Amino acid sequence: MAKYAFFSIPAHGHVLPTLPLVTELVSRGGQVTYYMKDEYKDSIEAAGADVRDFPLFVSVMPGEKEKRALGDLIDSLRAEQTDCIIYDFFFIWGSLLARALQIPAINVRGTYANNRHFSMRHIYYHRSHIWSNPDSEHATTYFNIDAIYAQFARVSEILNVPVPVPADPFDVFSANDALNIYMIPRMFQPYADTFDERHVFVGSSISSRPGIADFPFEALDERPLLYIALGTLFNNRADIFKTCIKAFGQSGWQVVLSRGRRSAPFALGPVPANFLVVNYAPQLEVLARASIFISHGGMNSTVESIMAGVPTIFIPQISEQAINAENAEKFGLGIALNPETVTADQLRDAVERITNNRAYYEENIQRMRGIIQNEGGYKRAVDAILSMQGNRSFVTSR
């Protein structure tokens, strides 16, 4: 029985795409231990993994306490005879742990592949036609590349795992492991032909998830449903939510507005009777009922809307989401709007354009959904993992 250790960061957009892989690996006889904060324990255990509460050392440089914790972690992984580490790309220490244990590392990500042609630097500094300065205070609070690289170097030192000094600090996100799995459509990937056979694009990683028991499904009726959500990280945008309320309050739409349960409390003012405002919505189930989705354009949400057959109005919050929105517009999957200047009139106009051209959007979405389905999803990802294990010539890590 192969034993896998999973690592990710505590964010829904990073944890959720890994859960179908966990379930599929377990169904094929694997044993999975997932290192993650307790708040995700129920979802991870439902997927079939054992959960180890794991303190994530992101915001500060590792000191003596973290050094001891890393030593304990290595001892635990070694005692459990871990065969392989599978890690989300934002958990940048995954390859270091694998090198310390001399076992293979597998990198998974629900976003773009990186190499010298298209790196995290290209994403971060992308200049979008949607708006001119995407990485505003809404995003930079979460991303300090100098601190991240300094921490990577410190963990490398603690684990006694020398790594080449990258030409660019952003290269800590450029996985080049034994296997690299991307849960995105290959058509979305810039310079896709520059990635070798170790880089596998599987289109999506979506399966049914445990529902939210207190979501009021009984409140949904026969009116056309408009679903609004700005994700779980960059959703503290009362201004955008208020614009949506102004645009669609007292309209013929029934509106589900998900504020995001990680967002700081903020006042939305009077909520119209046709709005259902929640802190978190079971997105797959709501999309199954929705006619139009207003979204930040995270890759998970973008792919989930395609698979649900729902046209999307994109209001991106960071440059990566702007790239997603640009791709979606290019393929005729939705409409992108500038988050800094979006108005109620623009939102109403976008909804009207989609409604009046429904057949055009549905045809394009169905075409893209077929392409994604043919890429194999999480089952193909697990096929690639098992194939790698059967190939004794695999390299251990970067």
C-alpha cells in the first residue's frame, strides 16, 4: 500500500481541488495523511484521509520553535514510511521535505504552470486590458515575495537541503518535480507546448462535496437565479457587493450573494427582498441552479462555472484572475469588468448582453466543457501518479 502525505495552505481554493485526488487515491488502495489546520478536518476526512493538525509557518521567519516542529515533522513522515509527498504549489516547502526524505515529490496546482516562458512574475505583473493596476492593496497584503523567498531559503537551511539560488525569487513557485499536475484546461495555459511530459494538464478536479447544512435551499424559488461570489481571500469588497445590490435589487432576479466567511465584517446596508445574503454558499449546488454567475474569476470558480454550464461576469481582484477573465472572454465564456470602476449600469448591461445572446455563450461553454472532460480530471491525475510510481527511473525532486 502506497503512503502519501498531502500538504496545502489553509484556503478553500487550494484545499478543495486536492480532495478528489485524495478520494481517488484511497479508492485505489492508497493511504493518505493530510497535514492541515483543523478547520478543514471534516472535509478532508470525508475525502478519506487521516488529518494531522499542522501549524503553517508563513507570516514569520522560522525560529527555534519552527525548527523543532520541522524536525518532528520529518521524523513523523519517516516513521510513517511515507512513499511520496503531494503538495499544493503555494506550500513551497513541499519539495524541500521530499528532498530531505529522499522520496518523490508531486506538485499539484489549480492554476497556471510556470517555467522561464511564463512564471509567477509574469502573472503577478501582468498588465491587463481590464484594468491598469490589478495588484492593489486588496492583493499585496497576502503576497510578499521577498519574505516568502527568505522563508524558503531558511527552511532549506534547517532541513539541510541545498537548493540552487533562483535567478528570480518568484521561481520558488516554479515546480519542476517528478510529476506536476495542473487542474486547469490546457487551452488556458500560455506557452503550453514548452512543458515536458512531467507536466500533466487534467482540466479540472471537481467532485461532489459535503453540503452546507444551514444553507436555505428552501428559499430558492422558480425565478432565474443570479449567483454572486468573490471567493475566499480577496472578498472584502463591500463596494462591489453594494454595486451588485444597486444593480439587481427589486429586479426579476433571485440573487444569492455570498460574502465569504473569511471576510471582515462590513455593512451592506438594506438588503432587498430578492437577495439572499450568506457568509458561504455550497457553490457547486448553487451553480447547478444559476443562470448567470458574477465572480472574482478564481481558477476554481472559472472551471466550476464552465462545468455547470453557467456564463460568468468576471470582476477580478488580482492579476491571475484577470488572466482567467481574459481567457474566458477570448473563448466566449463570459464578460469581464473593471473592479475599480464597475457600475450598476455596467452590471445590468452585462447581464442583458448574456441574456440576449444566451445561445452564443451556451455553445462556447459546452464546447469548453467537452474539452475539459476529455482531459480526464482527477482520475487522469491519479493515473499519472500511479504511473510515476511504477516508473523506477523517476527523479526525486528538483
